Amino acid sequence: MIASRQTIPAGGISSRAVAVFLCGVLGLGIITLAGNVQAASLHNAAHDVRHANGFACH
């Protein structure tokens, strides 16, 4: 079995680094949003999503 290696051009950014960066930005955005929204609004949004997906919550 011959293993192939992918090389990154000098000065290039790997797709893995881009994915890690975007996941970090998304995570920080979610934490910031959840930390700054009022509790009732967050509860109502989660409640509506549960009903939209067919999950009973009562």
C-alpha cells in the first residue's frame, strides 16, 4: 500500500486550519449570543424548535 501525502504550498493555509478557525468563531458566537440573550427568549426559541421538530415537551 502506498500512502500519499498532500503538501501545503508555502504560505498557504490548510483546510483543517480554516475549519478549526471557523468552528472557533461559530462557538464564540453561540456563547456570546446565549450569554447576552434574555432567559425567556432563549427558552421560547428552544421550545419552538422542539415543537417544529415534533418533540413533545409538556
